[in-house]
Amino acid sequence: MEVKRHGGQRDLFRVPAQGGPVRQLTHTSFSESGPSYSRDGKWIYFVSDRAAHSQIWKMPVEGGEQIQVTRNGGSNPQDSMDGKILFYLKSKEPPDVDSEELWSMELEGGAERRVLEGVLTANFDVKQRGVYYAHAEVSPQHPEFLFYDFATGKTKRIATIDGFVWNGFSVSPDEQSILFTQSQGEGTNDLMMVENFR
């Protein structure tokens, strides 16, 4: 988890799922945010502003040496199911508040590449066969949930949603349902589900 300090910077902390003491993982004068665990549970990926721009870094799950991963910016890190590729978001040029680009890079080295355009508000989930994500081509009030197939390079629509979709998007392990957060206005958000799509 991340905790905001008095000066506005953020640090990362770890809390055991079964309960126990809170442990601070970062102690810098910079801001660290957006943590995610690697699939094998050995690493924590996170975003830091300690470089010229916000970049993705990683560190061992128990804390320790922090290693810079991206060089050209990135946020919302998530690794592939086999742990070999890191997926992350970058702002479009010019920036679009409702849409970002999904990029990837091999963690053992290699050039980054753009995978998708138009990911809505950080809502994506990488699975074995491809990437599920929210997209708002017409309006953020009527987004679509799409699936990008790694094997074919093609995208298909899964569902159309009526209403704003905010941060919070997760596909079940069997890839039969999607949990997402939907705004009902006036600061009220609901947890919603799409089931049994094909």
C-alpha cells in the first residue's frame, strides 16, 4: 500500500494479509506509488518520481535494493502470467485525461513497444491469452470492455457499459467475469460485475 506523507510525497508500506505489523519499504525524499506484486510474488513493481519523469522501479518483496525498470516513463505496472514481460501505461501525446496507451517490454532486456491505444483510466488486466481493458471511443459515459488477443493481434468487444467506469478493473482467473468500479455520481461508486462473456 502507499501512504501520503505531510509534504505530499508517498512511501510504500507492506501489511501481512493475515494481519500483523506494518512495514515501511521505501524511505526516500521522492514519491513512490502504484505498487503491484509480480506473478511469482518475489518483486514489487512501483512508480517513482526520483528520475526526471515518473518511471517504473522494482524491489524485492521484503524490501531492499530498488532497480529502475523503464527509461521513458510509465505507470500502473503489471507483469505477464509467465513473468517475462512487463505491461504499463503511458500518457498519449497530446495527453488525454480519459485515455492512455498500453506499452510492454521484456524484463530481461529489449526495446519497449506500444501494444494498445485508448485504455480508459488505468483499467486493464493481463491474462494468459491477452489483455482485457476498458475503452471509451465515443464517450467516457458509455465505455466498452474489450479483449486484445496476443495470438491474433485482434481486438473484440465483450460488453458495453452504461455509466462512468473508474479505477478498479479485475478479470477472474477463469476469465469468465470482470469486476469493475462504476460511478453513480456525487462521490458514490459501486462494485459491478460482467459475467459469462465470450
